[in-house]
Amino acid sequence: MTTNATAGAGHDTRFDDLPALMGLMTGDEKHGPAATSTLDALWVLYDRVLRVTPATAEAQDRDRFLLSKGHGPMAYYAVLAAKGFLDPAVLPSFGGYDSPLGHHPDRTLLPGVEIASGSLGHGLPLAVGTALGLRAQGLSDPAVWVLVGDAEFDEGSNAEAVAFAGAYGLDRLHTVVIDNSSATHGWQGGIAERFAAEGWSSATVNGRDHEALYRAFTAEHPGRPHVVVARVEPKNS
């Protein structure tokens, strides 16, 4: 898998700078735990894995990243700002009436954002459709990544998406599950095991360990879609 897509974008922001960027976003309805749970995985993806930059955000052969876990998108906005997709000066407008930074991301307002998200259970089915559409166009190079929360597996649409992707061998599809123990029902036997039962390649890692995330993100998985379950501290801990 090709890496280092954004390293040449001319931005020298470090992971340690992200809390300050997130701190610029204030107000109510921040959904802080939902945001901070995704920060490490988002950073590793945009810093070392995804083949997309501000200059290639509309290119046909770009990698696609879909944020399904759209509640509390502060970490997403901070990473996009760090990588040059948006001006950090707009971050303090988060949640404002005329701000492009809504409480859920809007693809029509922000470059690099692939879907409007926030409603649970939609991102993974959309990612499956995106991967299937790219295959139908003969585009085998772009990877499709989707980040979901463990609570989204309370929605039946995800079970159908997982089964379909495995059966059709959508090997350009990658799912990152942020597991912060917030699901109401959960998947019996474990999240990664459920994906594996449907024919996916799977890995479970510490969601705060950047090297472990990178290794899992870049693992080979010929002929199969791939899921990485990133375990972080429980939401209500």
C-alpha cells in the first residue's frame, strides 16, 4: 500500500499540535469524547497512509476517506487544518451560524470531505457503494477508508454492508472501528471476529499506539476488505 501522501503538502504540524487546534473550537455540543477517541487514528491515516492532499482532493485517483462517526468532528477538523485542507483561522467559528464547520461535517462546505455524516449507520454502506463504484469504473488504485464508531453496529445497515463487502471481495475497502465501549448491544463474539466471519481481513490494536495503527492500516489483505478495530478508553471512564 502506498503511503506518505500528505507529507509533501508543505505543512510541518505535529500530532502534539492538534490539541491546540482543537482548543480553538468552543461552544456547546462539542461531543468531546467522540472527537478525542478518533484523534490518533485520524492523524496516522492523514499523516502516513491516505493518498490525498488539498491539491488532489478532487482527483479521480485519490484515496477516499469517509467519516461515519460524525458526531463531535473536532478532531477531524483539526487534522484537516493541520494538513492544509482548511485554514486554521476558521476553527474558532465551529458551530456558528455562518460557519462551514458544523456539528456534523458537510461535504458541500469543506474540501476533502467526502460525505455529510452524523447519522449512525450510514458511512459504512456508503463506503461499500464507493468501493463498488470505483471497481465498476475500472479504478483499482484508489483505496476507500471509512471510520466508524462501535455504537454504529447497533444499526442493521452495517451488518448488511459487512456481509456484502466480504462476499464481493472489495479489497480496496478499509474500515477503522473506534471501540470506546459505547455500543448498547454490541456484536456477540467481538467486532473483529464478526467481520472475519464475513470474509474480511481483521486486526485489533491499541487505538492510541501510532505504530500499531500504522502496521494494521498497511497490512496486506489480497482479495479481501480489511478492518482495524482501534480500542481506546471507554467513553464514560
